[in-house]
Amino acid sequence: MVSISDPPRVTATLDRESGSLEGSDLWRKRLTLPTYTVAEAARYAQAKPQTVGYWFRGSESSGPALPRRNAGERLNYFEAVEVAFVAVFRSYGVRLKNLRNARAYFQALLQTEYPFASERFCTEGSRILREWGDLQELSEFTEVVIGDEQGQLAWAELLGQKFHTFDYEHGLALCWHVAGRSSPVQIDPRIAFGAPSVRGIPTWAMRGRIQAGESVEEICDDFSLEDHEVIAGLEFEGLELEAA
């Protein structure tokens, strides 16, 4: 198992234009740097910022579902990924207390700090969570993973689409197709400092160019992108344009 918290042991170089890290290990440090606001993580997970903030804050009775964070504190890439999975579980009615306990169980069993961002969660999660849910008599979890004998049918219905938005490398969810597989917009913590981007060009940069009065064609020429790629980036930023 690769520990993401270990300090990098190999030197690497930074491409200052793209923000990508070159080298065999230094990119791991990027994964746990505070990068995203709660509002940004909420937008990527298609949830309300107040709701996501509550997942990290919890209440006196339930406690947080995710590791506690202070107001205004930024999230790292893996925390943003876990927000996306918590959003799916919550949509199926899983309580915060049970999510917190299940996450702790996954941490210990999978030996990873961020279990929902682990590839093993994708491949083994239905079996492990069902066994744990049965043991704890938590009908929420036993219901969301039953289907066939291994629980794969309901597991696929529950999280299959979410798993499909990630590319797994080194046993980790390292590339997030945050707008879906059909969109060129991706979040990769190794590229563009982890900002949503299209082929390494941050979508916020495209938005800024449009707001400055430039055309889609000019942006395409400057960044060597296709018009549909620029339009997809602008739509992700909340701007609606039509292809020429």
C-alpha cells in the first residue's frame, strides 16, 4: 500500500504554465494540500455548501460524517472526492452518524486515510459495507448494497455512476471527470494546481477571457483547443454559449 502522507523522496520539477508536477513522487504532496473551498467541493458534488459544511461540522448529537474542519478552512483533493461519495450516500438516506462509523471502519480495514477515494472502495466496498452493516444491524447500509447475492446490482445502481466519473491510478481516484465522461472538463490534482481544466487549461481562465471581451475563437487559438472544449469549460463555469 502506498501511503499518501509520506513525504516525497524523489525530486520533481513543476511546470509553471500548466501547474503539473513532474517526477515520481512529489505529485502525492499535491493530493493533500488545502485547495478547495467548501462551496467549490459542494458544486462538484452537486450539493449545497451549507449541507457540505454540516457534514464536516456535525451536531452535538450526531457529530460530523467527515473529519472536522473549521469554518473557512479549505479541503484537499481527497476530501473533495469524499464529499462526492457522501452526497450519494446521503441521497439514499444514510445518517451522518452511520456514515462516520462506516468511514472509520473502512479506514481501518483498507488502511488508508481517505477510504472513499481508494480504488479498493470501488472494487470491494459493497461486500465490506454490507458485512459491516449486517454486523451493526444498520438497515440503511444493508438495503443500499443488496441486489443479487453479492449486492452488486444495488451497489452499481447506488454508486456505479459516481465510480465511473473517476480514473483510478496507483490505487487512488486521481482524475475526476467532474462534469461527466462526455465532458472534457476534468479535475486532476497533478494538473493546473487541481483546478477544473480542459487539457490543462483551467476553466476559470476561459471564463476570465470571455468576460474580458474575447471570443471563443480567440481562446481556442491561444490555448490550442477545439471550440466544443472551450464551450464545455465555459458551461462548467456557468456560462452558456453556442458553438460557431
